[in-house]
Amino acid sequence: MTRTLSRREASEAVGDHGWRFLLGTLRTSVPVDSLSGAVDTAARAVAACGPDADRHLHLDLRPDRVVLTLQSRDVAALTARDVDLAHRISAAVGEAGRRTEPETGTAAPRSVQLVEIAIDARDIAAVRPFWKAVLGYVDEAGADGPEDPIVDPVGQGPAIWFQRMDRPREQRNRIHFDVCVPHDEAPRRIEAALAAGGRLLSADRAPAFWVLADAEGNEACVTTWQGRD
């Protein structure tokens, strides 16, 4: 149960249960019609996880949905335990007539996703402490090196990671968003961005990521787990 899973293993183990692999986590959404329904769903999820809830489960309750995230926090990675908990949660939610779903291709405002901010830097070790301090961020579990990403300790803000530059690049934004979406959501998200006036700058690394830009050249990447193993 403690073995770390590959991206493909994790994705294939939970896809049929309405969960998606996103940046080292499993994530799903449960539509509800009230805050009391959200509380009931959360209680069922916690009960399904039992003593593992505190170490694996993160909940975001809203009047219209509950977003559930699973990860083995002590290693900041996915293990077989997380997959087992995902199956348990889906079954428990189903007993109440609700369902776990990624909200891809539905009338939902958007699918489940995670956002990262990437900062280009020539000397990552020199700038990382500033961003850690000014945001009140911390090292991710098992990743405290001078060039590693930093994360919000309460899980509300996007993760920050640092991309090394080999030379200064003038007239180019040095901070961009990485929008990690379910692999089956990426084509729709890209199509919507292009229809909204965006441009596709590169698909060389697809399906790991596509580089897009707005009308003024500000960049964003749509990313998935695929093509990274």
C-alpha cells in the first residue's frame, strides 16, 4: 500500500470511478444541491477513509459541490493506499445517490484542475527564498532543495515552480500559469482558449503540455500527466 505509483498506474486505477490524476494527486468533484449536502458528502468521505483521512484526504466544501483530493502527504506522492481510498469514497458517495466525477464535458463551470505558477530565473536558489517568504509558502514534503517548488501550507494557493533560463530573454513574460487539467479535458480547454482569441505557440511536447498565448503574447500552458513517464 505504500508503493509510489506511476502517473499511468494512478490514472488507470481510478478513471472509471470518476477521479483524475493531477500533479501527483487524485481529484474528483461531487455535485450537491446544498451546503448541508456538502457536509454529508464530506462526512461520508471521511468515514470511508477511516484513520487514513487526516494523512491522505483534502476537502473543499461549497454549496454546489465538494472537491476531494487524495495524496500520501508524508511523501507528496500517490500510493496504492490513495487508490484504495478513492474507490472507498466513490462507493460511500454512491450509497447516498451522489457520484464522484471529474466534470469533464459536462455543464459544470469547469473540470477539476490544479494551477501552478512558473517563474523563469537564471539563479533559482537566489530568488526562491524571496517567493517563499513573501507568499508565506513552505517546502513540499520530500522536496526542500534550493531549486525545488514551493507550496501553500494550507492548500489554497497555486504551487510555485522555477524554470531555469540559460540567458536573459527580453520582451517575454517571465511568469506564466500552468493549468493542469484531466487528460480528457485538454482538447476542449485548448479549443476554448483559441476561440477566445488565443494562439497556439507550441505543441512540441504535447500531450505533456501545449504552450498558448493571449493576443499580447502572455503565455500559459495547458498540461496533463500524459507523455511524462
